[in-house]
Amino acid sequence: MTTLLVLIVLVLLSVAVWQMTKIFDLTQVGRKCDDSQVATDNDNNVQGYLMFGFLAFLNIFIIFGLLKWGHLVLTNPASEHGADYDNLMWISFAIIFFVQTITQALLHYFAFKYRGNKDRKALYYADNDKLEFIWTIIPVIVLAGLILYGLYTWTNIMFIDEDEDTIVIELYAKQFSWEARYAGEDNVLGKANVRLIEGINTMGVDVNDPNAQDDIAVSELHIPKGKKVHFKFRSQDVLHSAYMPHFRAQMNCVPGMVTEFAFKPIMTTDEMRQDAKMQEKVATINKIRAKKSAQLVAEGKTPLDPYTFDYLLLCNKICGASHYNMQMKIVVDTPQDFQAWLKDKGTIVNAVKEEKAKANAEATPVVVPVAKKADTTVVAEVVDTTVVKK
Ligand SMILES: [Cu+2]
């Protein structure tokens, strides 16, 4: 609301300034002044120095941004391939930063140096093959290197060795939540189809498929440290994107097809909570929360709970009104803790069977003794009469 008011005030102020300029122009009518459309040397000088002003603004803003928001970047990747991913990003950043600093400085310097001047004549210069060759070949080499390095990293990250010992987990996206399905002992997910969604079978698993018999559905994702997890993604409705920033992983979830991504977690949730840089981030968040809590308490409301770190699976495609809240907690356990957690989880097939049995039991007509039935009818009649009398 405050933002909206500020915006309205800014718009009204701009309109006021614009109107005042028009009034000022009108008061100048009849006076001797230079209203020529041709720039004078003085105009060109002003524009030339403004070029430097803009260059200074650009660089000051970059430095300010790095100092103010630089700490928000995630550190310490929690997956094996995360370090390669981060290296690619930092090298790209470094090259872009270096090249843009030099080119922007040159661009603005020459715009200043060759600003308009009445005594200067433009030089007709057709072309220079040597110069053109240099400024073409340098970007070609740098870009080719960067692209090849990117492709190499991408291929390495996306490669899934079919023979490797992995855990197969399905992530099912829908507006606006996630569900997870473990492939069970056979490590093969049973078939699923959106048309089979019914009752408790919210992921549409084909309960008659032999591979589906040991599949397990959960609402909180647990994965073991040190073992490659092979994710298969599906979507029930629209495009979603499974985004696990701490693991440097993201994959689109597309209705009607299965997409994949595999990574090996290398830090348990507890280990990440102990990480010095993560603790710093958590402390900053809690400082903001404490401030907000004090405000809430003053208003007589309940204060916020302190934040503890957890890995998250988020949706990274704007998929509807509650997209912002489409998330699922991820817990990275030690292999022992993971086994202990998974051990007592029931299968989807059993849950569906139980649901059916329950529904059947409810649908079977209950034999009511005749006397009791008569009583009920009488009561009903009495009630009815009362209503009519009123
Ligand atoms: Cu979504």
C-alpha cells in the first residue's frame, strides 16, 4: 500500500514539474533567447560530461550492489556437481565484469573525446580489415571457450549412468504443491497416468502394474548423503520447474512427459546447519525476524518462530496464484537415518486397498433390527408434526 502511495506521489510530482516547465516556456515568449534546434558547442560539452557522469553512476551502482547484496549469493553447494556449476558461473561473471568495465569506459571516453565541435570536420574512414579481424576474432575465441566449457560442464552434470547404483524418486508437481514417490525395493517406478487419480491415489499410480507394488508416496523428501539420487519429474496440470538451489539443480516439469535430473548430495541437513556461512545467513534472517516479532508483540499478536535452516524444493515457473508458496522440505540424512526413516513407510498400493475396503464397508447396508427401525420412524414422525404445527 505504501509503495502504491509513493508511486502515485512520484507520478503526480512528475506531472507537476512537466506543467511548470510548460508555464516557464510560455513566460519566455517574446524574449531573446536561443531556441534553435541545432546543438551549440556548449550543448555538446554538457552532453560529453554527462557521458562521464553516466559511466560513474554505472560503476558506483555495480560496486554498491556487490557490497550490499553480494552476501545473498548461496555458498557451499550441497551436491557433488555443485562446485563445477559454481566455477562456470564465477568464470562467466569474471569475464563479463572485466570486458564490460573496459568496453564501457572506452565507449564513454570516445563519446566525450569526439563530442560535437564547430571547428571539427568528420573524417571519412571506409574500413580497416585488420581492426575488424581483431575485434571479431577475440570475442569468437573467448565465447567459443566459454561455450565449450559450459557444454562440457552441462554434459557432465546431466549424464546419468544407467548402471550406477542410484535411488529413483519421482517428484510430482501440481498447482500448488509437490508429492514424492520412492521406487521401492525394485528401484523401478510403476506406471502412472493422470486419468488414474482417484481418492488417496493422488499421483495416478497404476496399482495393477507389477513395478508399482512397492512404490511409496511421501510428503517430505528425504535423501541419503553420498548416494546419487535419480529424480524423475512429472506435472499434473501446467508447466512447473523443480528448483533445488542448494544442490544447484533445476528441471522443468512438463505435463505429459517425464524429465530427469540426478545428483549426489554431499552434506546432510545437520552439516549444512553447522556451516559457518550458512549460520551467518540464518543469523541475518533471525535478526530481521526478531525486529518483526517485536513489532507483532507490540500489536498484541504472536511473535514469529526463529528460523532454522532446511533444504527446499521450490517451483521456479510462475504457475498460478499460489506459485510463491509451492515448496517441499528436503532432508538430507546419513544413509542409516535414511533407511530408518523409509523403513516404516507404507506402499501406495496398500493405502489404495485400505481405502477401498473402508469404502466397501461403509457402502454395505447395515441390518437394523425391526423394533429399532420402527422407533426411528416414530421419532421422525413426531419431529415432522412439530414442524408442521409451528
Ligand atoms: Cu509451480
